[in-house]
Amino acid sequence: VIHAIDVGYLGLERAALAFLIGPKRAPVLVECGTAACRAQLCAGLEAAGVTTSVRALFLTHVHLDHAGGAGHVAATGADVYVHPEGARHLVDPTKLAASSRRVHGDLYDRFYGDPLPIRAEQVHAVADGSIVERDGVRAMAIATPGHAKHHHAWLVRETSDDGRPTGPSFLFTGDVASMIVPGSRFLSVPTPPPDLDVDAWRASLERLERLVQSIQAGELPAWGTDVDLVLTHGGRRDDPLRHLRLARRRLDEEIAFFEAHLERSAGTEEILDRWSAWIRPLAIAEGVDLRSAARFLGPTFCRMNLEGIRRWRDRRSAEGGPAGRA
Ligand SMILES: [Zn+2]
């Protein structure tokens, strides 16, 4: 059983979640929200009946809405498991905090807050394909770069006291399967700087699709035949293949939109206006209300996405890739 905790990110309901798994006497978390979400996270753990400190924390990547509170969780003794490229940013979060402040501007102090450093002994860099077993949980790291180079999805299954796996498997997708705007069905695609890599992202989604197919076909008996996706922004999805294909389509749509405008050298303000005119009716048709649209699909979000895509194209053209030939 997994238990979703609303960490109150951006002051909105269910904008980001942390997930409690494993036995209550040895709680394990996947994701933890920002440092500013700390009180909501603690309240959520308490409401779920947890009375002891968290033993282990799995992070999909080190962006602050997923990992900003990790130092606070680690301060109570938890071990933290993360992609090798993310590990050093947990030990010394200075660069991470500065880059987040740049991207989020005024919102940083209110909704993010400074992460605490974590002692190196508590930070465990987990390589692609490695399995971590502890406290009633088996977790396999699936490197899924694209949204960020330090991104893992975690395939997780609970284990009984004798170590046997039990129940369905859960595939925690962080941001690789994008995010559902709270209260709606709309899939919003975050393409932030600095290391967005769209080609890697597409390959990661295909990799997850093949993984889900293999599990469903019974080819990976240790993981059963039943797997749900779990989105940090959106929660549990019991239609994994359908969702992964939708995520792939939405990624392609967003990239095509920005690339078309960048190729004809449109200015930033024009792109922001046109993006908003394009995305808002789509989002509203999928149930997004105006308040969520303002926060989730407003100019700050669009600017972040544009900047991510611009830098990815610049890097590609410096390397002589397709954008360079265009
Ligand atoms: Zn996120």
C-alpha cells in the first residue's frame, strides 16, 4: 500500500506529493517536497500514523519540488537514495538553491526555501539497474534522463517479513511522465533549464513503456504482472501504457510549438503570448480551473520551458546536431 501525502507545494492542493510506503515502524518515503513544505510533510506522516522517523528516502531527481526537503528528512536519520549525478547537490545544495532562485524568482522564498546539506555518508548514489532492499521495500533505479540528467524512475514493490515481494509494483516517474495539473486531466510538460535533453527524454519514455510491457507480460516475475505509475505531480495512474503514450505525445506537441517559433526567431514576449493562447483552451477543456492555470501554466512556467528548450537547442547546435543543421 502506498499513501500519498499532499505537501502543499505552491500553496495549492495536491500540486506535489510525497509517498509513504513500507511498514509504519520503518517508514520509507519517495519524494519529500520542498524545504518550505516541511511542516505539511510532517503533518501528513503523523496523519498516516507514523510515529517514528523516516528510515529511507528515494528521490527521482534533485529539483527542489521533489528533493528540497531531503536535508530536513535526513536530519532525523534517513538514508537518501538518488541518481549519481544528483548526489553531490544533496551534500552541497548551494548551486541547486541558486539555480532554483533564478528560475522561480519571487516564488522562491515563499514556496521553496533553502535546502539543508546532507552528510555524505547518508547520501547513496544508485546506478541504473541497481536494486535497493530495505525496510520492507525493494526498489530498482531506472535511469530516465531528459527532464534532468539526474533523473531516475523507481520501480518499487513491497516485501513481506520473509523478504518475498507482495502486491502490485509501482513505477514512480518523478517528472519523466510529466505532470497532471491538480483537479484536471491536463498533462503539463515541464522542460526546465539547465540540462533538458529532449531526445534523451523520448528514449526514457520508450524505455518505461517497454518496462511496463515486460512486467504486464510476466517477463519480470520479481515484479509481478501488475504495475501502476505514480506521478509526483498527479498521483497514481492505473493506465500506465496509455499515460506514457500521452506523455510522449504531449512532449512532442510542446517541443514542436517552441521549435517552430524559435526557428523563425520569434521574440520571448510573442512566444509567451502565443503559447498562452494555444495552451489555455486545451487546459480548460481538460478541466483546469483559472487559478491553477495562472500558477501552473502562467508566464513563469512558460519562460522556464522556453529557456530549457532554447538551451537544449544551443547545446545541440554547438555539437552539430539536428538543430544546428536547421
Ligand atoms: Zn517536479
